[in-house]
Amino acid sequence: MLAYQLDTSEEVLLQPEDLIISKTDTRGHITYANRTFMQIAGYEEHELLGKPHNLIRHPDMPRGVFRFLWQELKQGHEFFGFVKNYTSNGQFYWVFANITPDLNSKGEVKGYFSVRRRPSREAIRQVSEIYQKMLEIEQRSSGQEAPDRSLEFLQQLLQGQGVSYERFVMRLQAASK
Ligand SMILES: Cc1cc2nc3c(=O)[nH]c(=O)nc-3n(C[C@H](O)[C@H](O)[C@H](O)COP(=O)(O)O)c2cc1C
């Protein structure tokens, strides 16, 4: 068992070599979790399998990010993004996630596949600020519309900077570690 370093704010830091891997069915229910996932999130395999992936959802994550994630997956695209997750004992960890459709031999979507690695600290710094603003927008908007409003904010922000979402996250991840 590896010892994961904690800072005072109870953050679990991934090591550079860590890869957290999970698979889900088409509804986002977990069908596979690797050992690193279990160790970092603090769950046994039987506590994860069959559970919705929002089991580890952190309240600091805006709903607009997940709205975008599912929009991309439903269109057959892959998703890249920075996600803050909860561990089973209430700590948190940040990841740089890639999620792709998982196809069967006929090319039909049988679920989704996610690989996550350590994000750059610069990414976390910038993304935390943006997510905070998205959360504020969601708190001011009515239930159903809230994720659309916060996603619009993100898209306008990036448009203003003249970058696509994907380029934005890739640049952040490539920033000094
Ligand atoms: C393969 C895959 C991996 C996911 N990984 C995460 C994750 O690490 N953390 C998370 O909060 N949501 C993850 N999600 C998204 C969740 O399914 C869910 O949409 C999200 O937690 C928001 O919860 P909600 O849809 O109930 O609002 C993942 C989805 C898929 C398909």
C-alpha cells in the first residue's frame, strides 16, 4: 500500500506515475475500478462496482462541467477535464481526466472508459477560480437551467480568449507542474 501525502487542507496528492482507471456502463455506473482508484478514493472494489460514478462527486464541482462531459460523450466524442473528487473519508483529490466511449466489436457504445492522472498545479489554480464562478452562477439560476448558464459562462470565457475548450485544458495541463 502506497502512502499518499496529505497537506493541511486534506488534499490527497496523486504521484506522477499514478493512473486512476475506471469503466462504466452507458448510465455511468461503475463496472471496473483499478487498484489505484480504490487506494486513492478509499473504497473496496465491492463498494464501487454497480454504483453511479457520482459516488465520488465533490460539491465544489459545477454541474455545468458534467453537463458538458455527458454532451460530449453522447455525441461520441472524448472528454478532457479537471475534476475534484471526494474520498470515502471526506478528503479530496484533483485529477486530469480523459473519458472516452467504450465500444463493442460492432462499434456500439457499451459504456465509458476513464483514465486520470495528476493535474498540473497551475491548472488547479486557474480551474478552481473558474469553477467557483460557475458555482456562483448556478446558485443564482433556477434548478434545470443552472448547468446551462454556467456552461455558457465557461464557453464565453474561452471564446473571449480565442481558445477551444480542448486547447485550453491541454495548455493548462502542459503548464509547469
Ligand atoms: C467513465 C466516467 C467517469 C466519471 N468519473 C467521474 C469522476 O471521477 N468524478 C465525478 O464526480 N463524476 C464522474 N463522472 C460523471 C458522473 O457520472 C456524474 O455525471 C457526475 O458525478 C455528476 O453527478 P450527477 O450527474 O448526479 O449530477 C464520470 C462519468 C463517466 C462516464
